[in-house]
Amino acid sequence: MRGDEALGRRLYTVEGDFGLMMSWDSVFGAAGAGGADAADAPAGEAAPAPGSGAGLRPPSMATMLVAWIVLWVAVGVDAAVGPVVSLAVCALLPLAMARHELCLYDRISLGVVGALSVAMVVSGATGLLYVASYAAFGLLWLGSVPTRVPLCAAYVKYGYGGEDALANPIFMRANRILAAAWGVLYLLIALWTALLGDAFAGWVLPVANNVATALMGALTVWFEHRYPAWVASGKGLRALFWG
């Protein structure tokens, strides 16, 4: 770390509502100029978010998640019909989300889930490919960590000024940590599904996977509120958990 950066960290800390500070530009800065656009938008239509395509809403993580969740649920219910249902959903999702942009991770997810569904139908190796799907989802998260836009940042950046959020080191660090955590979780899910699938056939393993995902979701909500404020405050690690 350079000396001036280290000195800056010792001299400056942030107190107060860090969530407001993260979106400060959208109120008073350059992004705030978009207020005129919002005012000029026809009644009932929201102005496009910063960085989104004209006339289209920002990408929605629901597009990506629905493709994967339908695969896991449908195949879990019926190994023969499930892949066909999943393939149909992948074909229909772009139509259902026609008012939203599709980001890179949406396209990758639709392609990978569609390919896995076809492979299940053609090969009949549904069990193996089912486990591989969890690993693929985990690798998608982990593979995004070193990229310019980690997976979660591709969706949430629009709430923090669009492309401008990518220049915020705290925002980027938080999203890289979360992307890595989700990636590791789904690799672990793939591992224990492969090892314990036969021993816990039926409802036990799906419930365990869903509980693990729900807990990580709760941890994500906690982390995204606590971590940026903690880093900006300059307090010790203890303050991350106890304020």
C-alpha cells in the first residue's frame, strides 16, 4: 500500500448512514441530473436506470435464478420430464423478461442450463449432470470474482449509480467477497449432493440444500448492510459484528 493511501486510511473515516452516501450521486451528483429525465418520462413509465439500454429496464437476477431453480426443482421431481420443462423455461425466459436487458450472466445461465437439459435428455445421465449443475453454478460465481464486473455487481450496480458503482472500491470488494462465498457454497452443495445423494434420497437432501441457500441469503443481506459501513468507519473487526 502506498504511504499516502495508508495515511488517508488513518485520517479519514465515515460515520452515519453509509447506504445514503453510496447513492449520494443519484441525488446530488451527475447521476442526479437524470431527475429531469425522470420528470419528463410519461406517466406510469420509469426512466431507464443509469447504464441500462434505452427503453429497457436493468437486468434482473430473477432471469438467471429462475433458469437454475427450475432445473433443480423439475429434475428433482421427475428425472425424465424435468429436463424438458427446464429446456422450455430457458426458451421462454427471454420472452418473459423482454422489458429487461439480458446481461452476460443471464446469457451464460440460459445457455448452460439449456445445454445441461439437452444432455440429460440425450444421455440419460441425469444424476451425474444434476450434480454437475450445482458445480457449474458455483463456478459461474467463482469465475466472476476476478472479472471487471462480478456476478452480483452486474445486477445491483444500478441501485448505486450504474457503471459509476464499479469505480467504488468498497462496493467492488463487497461484491467480490459475496460472489466468492456463493461460489464456494454451491461447490460444497455439489460435493455433498454427490456423496450423500443415495443416502438421503427423497426430501432430505433438497431441504438441506434449500436451507443452506436460505442461510447464505440471510448472510448476504446482513453483509451488504454491515460491511461497507464497517470498512468506511475504519473500526476494528469486532465492530463488523457488534457495531
